[in-house]
Amino acid sequence: MKIMNPDGPVWISAGEASGDLHGAMLARELLAREPSLSIMGMGGPAMEAAGCDVRYPMSLISLVALPRYSPGCPGYSSCWAS
């Protein structure tokens, strides 16, 4: 694997759980090919466990909203009313 900028870090950005898992797989594969590579980014526990230096935890921005389905969930729509 030829690295064009061996001195610069690779940044991986993931804002939710599936992105965290995909980012972790990418980080593991990159580190397997080039162990000295510096990987950092925004992500969660999976990316951190894979060797990524998580500089911005995705928990600060992660949000899943289901307003379309809220009529079927008692109490859920009251959160949006306030």
C-alpha cells in the first residue's frame, strides 16, 4: 500500500452507530496494512477499540428521531409538543 502523505493522519468521521462500525472496520484494515498510520476522527466505542484516536465523540451529536411514527407511540409525541 503506497501512502501519499505518511506524516499526516487519516480522519474518519462517523455520527451514528452504523458509521461507527464501518469506521472501525476501515481503521482496522488500514492499521493492518500500515501499522504506523495515525488514525483519528469523530466516532464511538467501536472506532476507539479499533485503534482510532477519537477526538470528537459521536455521542455529542447522535440523534435518532421518529416523528413520522410518533402517533403510534404513547407519550412520544408529547416530547415534540413542548
